[in-house]
Amino acid sequence: MDVLETSKLLDEELYSRQLYVLGLPAMQRIQRAKVLLSGLQGVGAEVAKNLVLMGVGSLTLHDPHPTCWSDLSAQFFLSEQDLGRSRAEASQELLAKLSGAVQVCIHTGDITEDLLLDFQVVVLTASELQEQLKVGTICHKHGVCFLVADTRGLVGQLFCDFGEDFTVQDPTEAEPLVAAIQHISQGSPGILTLREEADAHRFNNGDLVTFSGIEGMVELNGCAPRPLHVQRDGTLEIGDTTTFSHYLRGGAVTEVKRPKTVSHEPLDTALFQPRVVAQSPQEVHRAHCLHQAFHALHKFQQLHGRPPKPWDPVDAEMVVDLAQALESLKGTEGEPLEEQLDKALVRRVALSSAGGLSPMAAVLGAVAAQEVLKAVSKKFMPLDQWLYFDALDCLPEDEEPFPNPEDYAPVGAGAIGCELLKGFALVGLGAGGSGGVTVADMDHVERSNLSRQFLFRPQDFGRPKAEVAAEAARRLNSDLQVTPLTYQLDLTTEHIYGDNFFSSVDGVAAALDSFQARRYVAARCTHYLKPLLEAGTKGTLGSACVFIPHVTEDYRAPASAAASEDASYPVCTVRHFPSTTEHTLQWARDEFEGLFHLSAETVNCHQQALTSLAHLDESQVLTVQQVVLGVLRQRPQTWRDCVLWALGQWQLCFHYGITQLLSRFPPDKVLENGTLFWSGPKQCPRPLEFDASQDTHLLYVLAAANLYAQMHGLPGSRDQTALRRLLKLLPLPDPQDFAPIFSSDLELASAYAEFGPEQSKQLHEALEIWTVGPPLEPLTFEKDNDFHVDFVAAAASLRAQNYGIPPADRTKTKRIVGQITPAIATTTAAVAGLVGLELYKVVGSPRPRSAFRHSYLNLAENYFSRWVPHAPAIQKFHHWKWTCWDRLEVPAGQPERTLESLLAHVQKLNGLRVRMLLHGKALLYSAGWSPEKQDQHLSRRVTDLVLEVTRQVPKPGQRVLVLELSYEGEKEDVTFPPLHYKL
């Protein structure tokens, strides 16, 4: 019920994805927060955008400086019409339109001590060092969280000071560990044994835990957190349980997260004694050199009243000299650091420091906004205390000016896709005469998109994302040539995204939400030899990768992630022997599908004389029985009938059905080998007794009755008080009402027999009665429908109670069953910025592999990593070498080649005799031919033979046939390069 309470305070639909990342307490703190942001250039605009999208209570903008031309390269809230207006005033209106729930104000005066006291967080961007020191001192004195964020060309800097005693309530994004209990001993210490499927190694010594749902040793339920000790055999010591009651069964142990305290130094101290976020000693040294470079740039500005000129070697050397003259940095204990300044690095920073780049602003603005959220929400560990990020790898090795972006085509207009489009528009990608950007996305704008996808507005609900995103991108850059396509990109649309389409693009930027889709798009890029920029996020985790033909490896989905996407559970386990929370959720989801969708479709088909039940498996037949052979043997006519059916369904699933299962498999049943039947992952269930005073019981009946009423075209009710009164008047259904269901269910449970003819006859006769009347409405599960989620959440929770499994709360239920990926605007913006940086390299002249970077970040844990992609693996067979990017290309010729000619040509290319396959079907075999058949095949044209073997003709616009090659006479499995037969 936690999310139902949330909806009173939050717009759950709007912030649904974010709620799964931050949780309710953090979101409530964010909604009450007051933030001051000074500086509205590129980084400031990114910070402001992210904070408004994520629902911060109020945001006050401060930037009295007039808009100039250089601002337009990275500040997407400004346009040519704003030239001369203050940046804050010009940005305020568009920022406010991002969310009606956020108050966006402007401060036009100076930043004073009295002003700062009115805010929880103060952020300075594009500010001078003197201003940073002044404001930072005041903020530290009064306990106001203080941040500095800035970029200079391809280098970014972020500083955080949250005070000397800042408490982080929830340090990590990971959910608290929950495990089912097998047994607890009485003693000192008491020993807790987890169920077989639980992973005791996930707990650590000293973890604090609490308990719930225990029968017998009830003294532990809801107790104060207890420390545990993990023993070698995986059992857990939980302290003294000598005086507690004897443990009977059930229960769960839950980790209690510990708050952590952070102590930060003020800027005037941290400037000379920096603590930097880095993963290795080499990264620490590089960060220290960048720290000195930024300090020297401030000194240069102070001395000359201007920044260094772009690519001016004289100014650059002056910056290097200023960096060398700075006071030596000190370590954490105040000791001088014996480090050599990397003068070449400082010089490179100075040469390229004048530009303001959209991707850099996106990365730094995202991380800075995440730190603001950490400050106000007390969720996740803040930076300690400096972060330096550089993308100097974007610079050509010979330090030539940046290349001009050329043609490129992204795929997707989701959260990351919108950020990519924004970046493309700002850098001018596809804005030339022959250039262009194609946006491909088949989804439509939903309310939940507005908390992450800033190109969309409330008035866009229901419209295709691709069209809305294209229009918004054109508003950012009127010269942008952007084409929206609303077709899904998969096997079914290869007539649209075929040879002609891919031959017209220079690359693909993919922002897809499933590994299946990513694998498909990556395979198309490999086929057409197109660069692929790939990005993805999950909560505060993000990645951005680049794949270049013949230079880097190709895309490979993580094996674990791809496998989990296709995970399924045995039907018998889900229906009768669940042991995990996921099993109960799958069972509840299947119940919804069977009771409210499949049964309606079956009745409707019966009305159309489609009487066969052959298309249903046994578990589906059982679910249909629950509708037509349960308490009601005919269609409901009133709300009371629907409640009676729902009550009967409750009794069937959580009481009578369990009783019948135990009559077949008693708790003390022993197998032939002497082991108990109910042991290991098989947990012996217990029947529940209906109690309308228990919220979960009532919620199940309320949701089930309303769904049943909707399926039959009857009005429902949300009145819980009236429902409780009605339930007191209704008798509990008699077990005999379910006899036909039990007879087949037991057969399913024991796997002794299939659905028999007698049961089939009964079901057909019942269906005849139900076909009288209008068609039923099959209900399709929707994650944003309260009754849909309530039914699944309540059903899964009750099922968990039956089997002593820790239940999922409604939030977790909705996330898992609705297949919702947790998402947050900051991670989205950061990975889009990382992709934008790789774009600079892709669209220019050819670059070596050492120039490209894969990136991974974890904003919750302050982890940032970038590395050079692997080279494509070289495969060898005899004298032949190739990579995933290679293929054999053979023209059809005029007149078209015969198969004999094609084989001869291939053998000439690689010196091997091969057989060829198309879609897995062989065009030519090396053995078993009669001479006549051999001659017949060899003398035929390739396309004629393809038509005969595959019964497929080349599609309109298709330029090549892709043939697989297999070597004759070898036992090992070798994947050869494909043969592209050019039509």
C-alpha cells in the first residue's frame, strides 16, 4: 500500500521511474527543497533542466549577464531572440514549462549572506574563483550545501561541500536484502538458517537486520535492528534467543541500512588540500594536474581580464607557468605532495579551454544535479570532494581544429534519445545542406516521460514520440534536417529500414530499452558497416559505447543481462511449489491473464462456434475453469455477484486449493529415498483464513470484483467500507462449489494425468451457458491501472503468505510485473553527453582505436570509468583470417552468375571449397548428389535456386543476398564471414 500513500504527496504517474530509484522518503525531501543556481551557461542550463524534471521544490535562477552568441552552442533554453537579455530571465519561462510542480524564480540582485540562508543548496557555475571562495565560506559557516561546477573546453570540474557533519540516510541504490527463514535455534547465540534458495553470502558480518512474519519466536518480529555474524557454513548468528519462544515456521530477515556521516572541508581549504574522486593512482595524479590547471586558468583570468585565446601557444605557456608557480598541493594529512606537474596536459587544457561544448555541459550538469539531489534527499554518498572529468581524447593527435559534424542518423526518441537529439541540434549535426537526422521510435508520449524527456510537454500526450521530438529539435536549431519515423525497427520492418535506408546514413545512435532490440540494431550496423553509438541506463547506472567498423569490437550484450531478460520459471514450480518472491509475482500475473483476459477470449470464441480448447495448455484450462465452474455458474448480474465471485476466488486460491494440495501431499509425506517431500526449495504451504479486516484480503476482493465487473460490462465500486459490510453478509463458498476444478487441478499437481474428456465435457457445457449475452471484454494488463496492479500485488502477497515467502510490496510488484526499468534524468543526460563526445570522433577524419572510449558510471557510488574498446577479434581457418566486420562481396554480374560461377569465384577468393546456406537452408551440398542433380544445380542462376530452396524472392530495394558459408569436410564449427551476393 506504500505507493497508494505516495500518490497523495507525489504525482506517481509522472515520477514513477524516478520513484523506483530514489524511494518515497527521498522524493518527499526533494519536493520540499529550495535550491539557488547561479550561472546559466551550458552547465547551468543542464543543472536547471535536470532539477526541474526531477521535481525539486523550488529553483531560483541567478545570472544577470546578457545572452551572447557563444552561449547558444550549449545553452538550449536560449535563442537568437534572447541576445542581450539576461540569461536568467531568458531561461526562466522555458524552464518553468518543464514542470508545473516546480517553482522557478529569478533573483536579480547580488548574492548576499542573507540570501544564501534561504536555501538548502547553492550551486555556482561559470563563476570566478573569488566568488566561489566568498560564497563557499558563507555556506560552510551556516550549513548550506555548496557546489561549484564548470567546464573549460573538454575538461570539467565539480566541487562539493556538504558541511562537517552531513548524514546520508541511505548510502546505496541497492534494495535492502530480504531472505526467507528456514529455522532459528534457541540459544546464545541463536543460529538462523536461511532457506536453500537464499544466498547467505550476500550478508556481511556486522550487518544490521530485523525480522517479520515469524511464527512461534514472535519476539523477533519488528525487533530493534540486530547485528549478525556470518558463519562458514552460511548460517547466521543473530544474538541471544534463549528466552524467546520456540520457532515454528516462516518469516523473513531484512537488512537495515545504516546511515553514514560525511565530513567535508570548505573550499578555501580543499583548494590546496584536494580530495579527488579517482579509481587509481594514475587517475589521482591526472586529477591533481587538472586541479592545478583550473586554478591557473582562474589566475590567468584575474591577471588579464579574459580567458586564454583558443589554440594560442603564447597564452597556453603562460597558463603552464602559472600552474608551476602555484603552491604545492597537500595530502589528506597536510603533507606536501611530491608530484610532478604534467605540463603537456596543462598546456593541452589551456589550448582548448575557450570552447563551450554541449556534451561536456551535459555530463557535468548531470553529475552536479545528482549531487544536489544527494544534498536535499540524503540519498546516496556525495562526492568526496572534487571530481575532474576530461575528454581530451576528442582532440586530434596533431591538435588540428575540431572537425565539423557531418551526416549522422540516430535511432530512438526515448529519454536518452531526446538528450541525444538536443546535443545533435546544439552541435549542428545534420544541419548542412546534404546532412540530416532520422528519429525512429514507435512509442507514444506518456505522462511518465515528462520527468526525463525534456523535449515533451503535457500537450504532447498520445502523440508519436518521434514526431514530437523532431519538432522540438527543430526549435533548438532551425537548420536541423530531421525526419521522424514511427515504425519499430525490427525484422518486420526491414522493408522500411532496408538497404536503401542504411545506405543513406553515416551512423546510428541507439538508445533502446531491451537487449533484444540492441542486438538487432547492432547486427544491422555490422551488416551495413555503420558506426554505432550505444547508450543505456538503469537507475543511477549508465553506459555509453562506441563500435567502429574494422577498428573496434562489435556490440555484445552482457550474457547475464540478456539471459535475465528471457528468464522464465517452470509452470509446476510457479503453480504449486513456489520458493521465491519472483515465483509469487509470476503466479499472480498468470492469474490476471487467465481470469480476466484468456477466459473472456475463450467465451467469446465459443460464441463464434470456435469450440476447440486445443489452443490452451493445461494450466490455462484450469484458469478458465475458475471463471465458469466456480461459485457462479452463470454470468454475474450485479456488483454483489462480482463480490461473491471474488470471495470464492480468494477461498479457492488461498484456502481450499492449498487444503487440497496438502491432502495429496501431506506435510509429513516421505519419498522413496527417505527424504521429506516438502524439503529443500519445496516449502510446505498452509491455508489462509479469510479476514476482511486485513488490508491485503480486502484489497484482493476489491480489485478482483472490479476487474470481473469490468470484464462483464458492469459498474464497479471503490468503497472499501461498503465492501466490508457486504462481505459480512456473504457466506463463505462451500468446497463442493469447486469440485470440478479440484479434480483436474490435482491431476496437474501430481502430473499423473492430462485434462481428461470428462473435464472437457463439463467445461464445454459450462461455456454454453456463458455464451448467452454480449461478448466479454478481455482485459490487458496495464501497469498504470490501479486495479490491475492492486490485484497482482495482493494475489502475490497472499500467495507468499501461503508459502512463507517474503512478499513484494506494491512498488516492487509494479516494477517487476510492469517490466519498468528504474530511470532518472541525471543518468540519462550524462550518458547522452558521453555519446556526444564520441560523436566528435566518429564524424571527423578516421581515428585510431586509441582515440575512442567506452564509458561506465554509477552516480550513486561516484564511480566513473572510461577505457579504450577492444580490437575486433581475429579468427583464423587454415590460411584465412577475418574479423566480424569482414565479408566476401561478389557481384551478380550481367548476365547473372550461375551457382558454379559463384562457387568458383569464392574459391578463388579464399582457396576453400564451401557449401552455401540462405536462412539456414543449403543451396549446395558436397555429398550425396547424383551427377544429374549436381549438374542441374551448378548450371542454374543463383536467384532462381534461392527461390526454389527458400521460396522467397528478393524484397523491393534489396541490394544483396546474404549467404552463409560452411567448410566442407571439417568437424569443427567455424563461423565464416558472410557472402554478400550483390544483386
